Amino acid sequence: MSKISATAPESPTAPSFSTLPAASMQQEAKRFDMDDIFNSLNLGVCVVDADGKVLLWNNWIAKHSGIKEADALNRQFEKVFSESVSPAFLTALKNTLAYRLPVVLSTALHRTPLPLYNAFEVNQQQPRMYQSISITPIQSQLNEPCCLIQITDSSTSIKREKILRSHSEILKKEATTDSLTDICNRRFFDAHYEMAVADAKRQKHPLSIFMIDIDFFKSYNDYYGHIAGDNVIKQVAAALKSQLSRATDIVARYGGEEFVLVMPHLPQEIAEQFAERLRNAVFNLVIPHINSAPFHQITISIGLCTGIPKNSDNMLNKADAALYQAKQKGRNQCISLPLCEAEEYLQQ
């Protein structure tokens, strides 16, 4: 059986190092100076001994710390800097020296462990460079336990991450926000409403649904124009939103000139008082509307339904029935129908 050689075939144009004479091998070894290599790297390279004293300090660290190699060598690593080194870094270095296990400091948790700067200038306030750091146990040729510290500038990746996160937030906002009014859109409302109903049913607490419609809005559009109509919708949305103070309360544009509010944990009486606040907030805008008798200004009608829901459809239908009553009775008012009364109204 033939035996496969573990060595690669020799190049026809260049002799292998194994065939070079001793003098040539020494010449090849001297071709590169290790200090030049360390100082040309686009990352920080530092070596500390078992006592934490600096043995190697390349040009990259010197450049971004403002500390020359001569001022760093043979000093305790944390005492080299005039500013504080993060406790997390010092703990990681101590553990690597003690247990001989490598450590990587996550950029998500430890973004600026060392006082390093992208463009170091003495006595000038500037933010620290974002850093990615790995600490690796190594052995010197004198069999001494040491640590190799490698530092890279992660500023670009952090900025990219921020940009991506910002874009993601913008897309999320666009998907859930009404572009005209900057309040929640129908898509967001549908999802939030289902969760609010399920939570109210589970915890048996009251939920209030306010269906709101701008009175005589079609005639306003016909008389003043669609641009003015859009402006009215924006002003009404802002007025409604200004009345909310809890994170659990939302106002959404339900469609056209119609809005909907979802508010949990409101007793019937408090919900009715809040509906009156909403009506007054819009009335106090005093937006002229010549075709809106008898007030001759923009007003809203509100249908309110409060109670512990049995299913999601009932509350919306009953709030809409209350809104219909408010319009039938003259507009610029709120009609409140508890769940049971709304059911009776719908059956008529």
C-alpha cells in the first residue's frame, strides 16, 4: 500500500524552506520585524504579565489613548490611563489571569471599557470610542502566564446598528401610525383592541370605547375644500390626544373623520365625564363651520360604551349605536350606553 505524504509538493519556481541552507533560513526569518507588524495592525495589541503589568503596547493603542509605549511599559494596566477603566474590564482581565480562560467583552453591554478616542486630543472633551475587546491567556517563551488584549474600533458597526434600529422604528411607526394625524391608525387599533378586550375579560375590569365623529364634515369639505378638511381632522386628532394621560389609553383614526378611543379601568361615571372633556376640547378649538347649525363651528358627537366585554364585536357595535343616537339627538353631545342598554337599543 502506498503511503501518502503529509507535506505539500514543492513549488517548481521557489525552493521550500526545508531545502534552504541555514544562512538563507536566517535571512528569511529576518525579512519581517515583529515590532513593525504589531505597530502596523489596525487594532490595539497589548500584553500584560501575571501581575497585570504592560509588556507590549502597540502604536494603535498609543494613538487612540494618547499614551506612548515608553510611558505604558512595566506599569499596572489600569494605572497607565489618567481616566478610569471600567470595572467589568478589570474583572475580566483578573479572571483570565487567574483561571486561564479567554473572555470577550460584549459591545452590547460594554461599549467603552477603556479611555480610547477616535481622534485623541489632549484637554478636549469627546466621547470614547466604541470598542470590542477580547482577552486571551498566553504563555511567554520564559513560561510566564500572560494575557493578550486585542481591541478593535466598533464605532462603525455600532453606528450601523443604530441606523438599522432607527430605520426599523421608522418602519414600525409608519405601519402603525396614521400619516395625516400622527395618531394610531386602524391597523394598530384592531390589534390593540383585541388585546384590551381579552385583558378586560380575563381580569374582569371595565373597558370604555368612545366612537367619535366630526359633525357635518362632508358639508365642511364641500364648502371649505379638502385641504381645509384635512387640517380640521389633524386639529381634532391633536385635541383628542391631548386629553390622554395614561400609557394604556389610545386614540386612533378609525376612518375618514371618525375616531375611536380605548380606555380600560374607567367606571361608567368617570368615562362619561371624560367624554364631556373630549367634546369640550374640540368645541374650544372654535373652528368656523358656517353649515353646522346651530353652533356654526366644528363639533363632535360621541358614542360611549362601558362595561366588562363578552366579545370584541359587542362593544364596538354598541359604541357605534350610541354614536348614532348622539347624532339623532342633535350632535355636539355624548350618549353613553352600558352594555345591557346598548343590547336593548340594537334589538329595537
